[in-house]
Amino acid sequence: DADVTQTPRNRITKTGKRIMLECSQTKGHDRMYWYRQDPGLGLRLIYYSFDVKDINKGEISDGYSVSRQAQAKFSLSLESAIPNQTALYFCATRGTGASETQYFGPGTRLLVL
Amino acid sequence: QKEVEQNSGPLSVPEGAIASLNCTYSDRVSQSFFWYRQYSGKSPELIMSIYSNGDKEDGRFTAQLNKASQYVSLLIRDSQPSDSATYLCAVNTDKLIFGTGTRLQVFP
């Protein structure tokens, strides 16, 4: 079984709709991250959480919110989706040491019409 | 200035050649550095990490770090068509910051 899972894997929605992307991990890591990836722009950090009570904005948090429901679960919400939020979204987890590997989920492909 | 910079490529090399991928970073306090490989539409996967100045070898891959020059590189020896992918450099501060990636094409 995959260590980091994301649901859904693909989603098509309309402008103005609220949607939630979910991430679960079985690695026991405290740190979880949400990124979006656009062609030519690499991976950009949206939000990150160092533990259940800690939520931090990344470089592109506007239009997004997150919830850390448990150590293993970290959800990303688009309150009112817009077309420029069409992208590939990745969840990732990592241990607390500086040398820890970051593990990525399989990604969610989102299309906002 | 971007925190982590890479040439977007594509870098085209013939099969069997050495591919050299480069990355510069701006934060001098960065302590750990990573190279990820990403196939189109797939999630990034770690291929190398390096923490100390010098070279680190793992099979056909060698990572090189020069903290004074704020430079990290990845060499791929005996390149194979299956190495064709985007290679992402990542630098750790309190979180991983990624470069935009270099697309590598290995042609037969």
C-alpha cells in the first residue's frame, strides 16, 4: 500500500465551487505539505504543517485553506475555485530531521472550468 | 532572485554519455540538499541527498556540493533513455524549497 495517498486523483469542477482535496499518510510523520505544480513553474508550496496544532502559509496560500484533522490527515480546500487554480496538486510528508526524505503522494489533477 | 535556480533545459545527451545538471541556491544557512526525479504526470521521487561539501556517489549518480559557491550538481553517468525526466533540485531551510526543474532528454 502507498505511504501517502491522495483523493481524488482527478477532479473537474466549475468556477465558484468549493472543493476539498484529501491526503493521508501512514509514515507517522509530523510534517505535511501541500504543493501545486504548473508547467514551467515547478513545485510551489501552498501550506504546510509541522504538527496537528501548527499550520503555516506557503508562498501561494491565497484562495486556499487547510485542515490538519490528525497527524495522518491534511486536507486542502479551495473555497471558491477559479480557472487559474487548474494545476497538479501534490501532498507530501517528511520527518523532523534536516536530512529526512520528503515523500510525495501520487498527485491530484484539478481542472476548473 | 529565486531561492533555488535551475536551467529549465531541455538538456539533450546521447545514450551512454554523462549528463550534468546544475543548481544554485541563495540561502547560505541551508544544510541539506536533494535531487528528485519526476516523470511526466507522476510525483517526484528522491534519487540523491547530500549534506557535506564534496561528492557523493550512488550507482550511476553523483551529487556534488559546494557550499561556498552555493552550488549543487548531479551527474548521471552512462545515461539511458529511461533517465529522460525532469530533475528537481531541493534545498532545506525549515522546509524544502524546489527549483523549477531541468528537463533531461537522453536519445538513443
